Amino acid sequence: MNAGMEPLQARFRERAARDLDLLRRHLAADDVAAPEVEATAHKLAGSAALFGYAEVGLAARDVDLAFTAGRRPGRDLLEALAARLAGVCAVEPAASLTETPVAAAGGGETILIVEDDELLRAHAERQLRRLGYRVLVAAGGDDVLARLETLPPIDLLFTDLTLPGEAGGEALARAVRSRRPGLRVLFTSGKGGREAASAAAPGHPFLPKPYRRDALAATVRHALDQPVT
């Protein structure tokens, strides 16, 4: 077990218990298409595998894909996700997680992570610091724009496409680049195809969730090595 991951895994199990309670309440009320259910499935799809719970992530992805396609998710999908979460709450720890060395290390560049999922934000920050980057974090685009003038120079904006508030990932990137021309941008999302196509339009790299350390390292290094436009 990687000792550095244990606190994040413990926090994930605590959140899994809250998510399980939420799903059970919505199943009991036959309210399976509630916005809270969609938000919960989306976050689990993007982060569960990172903390050793790949089966939870796969079950959450099925629910998330139903919402993405504009469909009401079936009870069977929510019940399957609830069963996976119940397993997380009943058994610990998760499967051992190991971190293999990666060649795409940082050179002290500064990266601003904008991610509303607290655990995923903490995970990305930890991994990038271990790779040799300086890291700043924010929970949303509105927060970044409110304090942009006080932030130090940034080499890369690493932002989720789906953020709370008015400034989503693409709007945030446009706003920040208008005030800091030439800033490199890397988008991420757990919703796959639709957002990937959207992020590819302006020519910025895209990293799908959930991402492992080697994929994060390689994609960040690739984004930083791109010519400044």
C-alpha cells in the first residue's frame, strides 16, 4: 500500500458512505433522475478508480453515460452502483495502489489545477508536486477569475470542463488567456466523447478521467512542451 494514498482513500470511503445514503434515499423515492444522483455518479466515475475502487467507477460510469445520453437511468444501474458502494463501506482497505516511476517529470513549472471534486483535486495536486511541479489549486472558475490578478505567473491551466458557477472550463480558459496571453491549457473531464470533442476544437490537449499517474505525467509534460500560441 502506498502510504501517501491512505488518507485520500479514507476520505473516499467516508464520501462513499454519504453517496450510498443519497442513492438509497432516491431509490426509495423512485427519484432516480434527480440532479444530485447525476452529480454523484459523475464524480464517482471520474475518481473512484484512482483510490482503488475500479468497480465503483465502472458502475458509476454506466449511470453517468445514461444521463449524458439524455436518458433516465434505470433502477438496475443505480442499484448496481449502490451495491458497489456498500462493498466499499463494509470492507477496507482498498486494493494496494503502487506508483511506478515516470520519465515525464516536471522542471519546476507552475500549474494551476481547477477541479471542484475535493478528493480528485487533492490527488492531482499530490501527484504533480511529486513530479516536480509547483502547484496552485482552485475549486472553480469563478474563484480563479476573482483572484487572477494576485496569482503568480502560471505555466499551465489544468481545468475540468464541468465546473460549478458561471465560468465553466472552456469559458475560464478563454477569460484567463485574454488576460495572460500564451498560457497553455490542459482540459480534463469524466464525460468522455462529448467533452473531448469540445476541448479538441480550440486545439488544447485533453486528459479523460479517471487518469493514472503515468497518463497525468505524460499529458501535462506534452501540454507544457507545446509551442506558445
